[in-house]
Amino acid sequence: MPTGLSFEDWERAGRQLSSLVNSSTWWLGDWLVYGKEHYTDRYQRGIRSAGLQYQTLRNYAWVSRRFAFERRRPALSFQHHAEVASLPVDEQETWLDRAEQNKWTTKQLRSAISLAREGEKPNDGREVEAKRQLSVPDSRVQCWHKAAQQAGTDLEHWMLTTLDNAAERILAEQR
């Protein structure tokens, strides 16, 4: 960074860097989808050359496949799209509309979806977080942080996804 950078220039640089990061996630996902479709025999070699964690790249490709270019919302981040990627298309659109209209962060979007699953109604969308506390030894939290980092996501998203998947699997076995 140049010395003597004004706050306004520093802030503008942050916005530009943020949009580059968001775009690059989509680009990597699209790159992987293309590679899988066109270079099946050399796909693994290609993704190793990217130098990123396999699971992270797999997540990028999965989200990119779920959202054709024309369905992507420029006002929302890749992570917003990832939050709703597992939902049916009409529900994806509904939640992305709400996130855009309410200017939700990904955390607020995730909380609103979670509340809806629990049958609760979020208020105006700004305070949609259900707070729960859990006492966990530091060693476990550190291990979970490492796993989330390797998966290319934040700890809370990793925990919710992991727990949701485990619950679904156990409930499916009981049917």
C-alpha cells in the first residue's frame, strides 16, 4: 500500500478488492465446471495446479453449477449464493430476493433460513439471528476451525452444514 493513502482511497481499494475476491470465486467455480466437462481425464491434474484445497474447489464448482450466469446476483456475494444453493430454484430466488431487499449479510441470510426451517418468522430481517450457547473445550474449537478453513468456509457455516448433514443422515436412517 502506498504511504499517505487517504481514507477514501483506502476504502475504495477495499471495495475493489472485495469485488475481485467475489468474482474470482465464481471464476474458479466456472473454470472447474468447464474442466470437468471438457478434460475429464486430466481434471484432477488441473485442479491440483490451482493450488487450493480440493474440497474448497469442489464447493466453488457446485455453487457455480447451481447458478447459471444470468441467475447470479451482482449485489450479493458468492457466499450468499452458496447459502441457498442446496434449495430448489424457486426457494433460492425467494431467499436471494429477500437478502437483496433487506441488504442481509450472509450470516443474516443463514439465520433467516434457519428460523424459517424452525417455523419462526423473522422480523424485519435485520435481527434474524437466533442465539444459542454451547460450552465446548478449546481443543475441539481449534480442530473445527481448522476443518472449516480447509473446507474454505467460516466456522459457523461449517458447523451448521456439518450438523445439518449429520441430522439428515440419522433421520433418514430412522425412516
